[in-house]
Amino acid sequence: QVQLVESGGGLVQAGGSLRLSCAASGSILSINVADWYRQAPGKQRELVATITRDDSTDYSDSVKGRFFISRDNAKNTVFLQMNSLKPEDTAVYYCAVSGTLVTGGEDFGSWGQGIQVTVSS
């Protein structure tokens, strides 16, 4: 089985920064594609950032230029650097990964439990 452990959330003032981490362990050998999602109360889940195995990245318009996704392949860890945070960034953030399992099979979607990010005005 694949486990994803998220860390780095918390409470910050507007304009501040946080770095989220998502460490994959268990049966996963390597990550193929990793995503960061967020969901605020009363809103739909939003895909905010994606990174592929070759480090190609993509961002939603709402975070482009402020958030940066990266990965450490040796540690099977994905990061989300969040800068110039705004109150509207307040949400629960989730990482999701697909990848190759130690069995040689494929994992098509494992999810973290979610971490709270709160930005005060």
C-alpha cells in the first residue's frame, strides 16, 4: 500500500509563505505525476499544481506566479512552495500521486489526508 504524509501547513498572515511537503512511502517505488489540490469550505475541490516525472509543471491561474511545485525523486517527496499568500488561499490542501509500485504495477491515485492552511488578513 502507498501512504502519503503531508506536512507544513499552519496559520500565516497575508503576504507570508509556507512550504507543504508530501512524502510517499510504502509500496511505491517512484512517483510519476503529483498534484496538489485544495478545497475551501463551500467550494469545489480545485487543482492548483501538477508536476510530471520530467519536472514539467502546471498551475491554476489563481496561484500562478506565487506557488511553485517541485519534487525530490530520491526521497519520493513533493513540495508546494506558497508565497505571497492571500486570505483566499485558505483551504485544506491535498496531495495526490500516481506512480510505479515495488511490484512493478501502477498506482493510479493515492491521496494524502489533507492539511489546513489558514491565511489571516
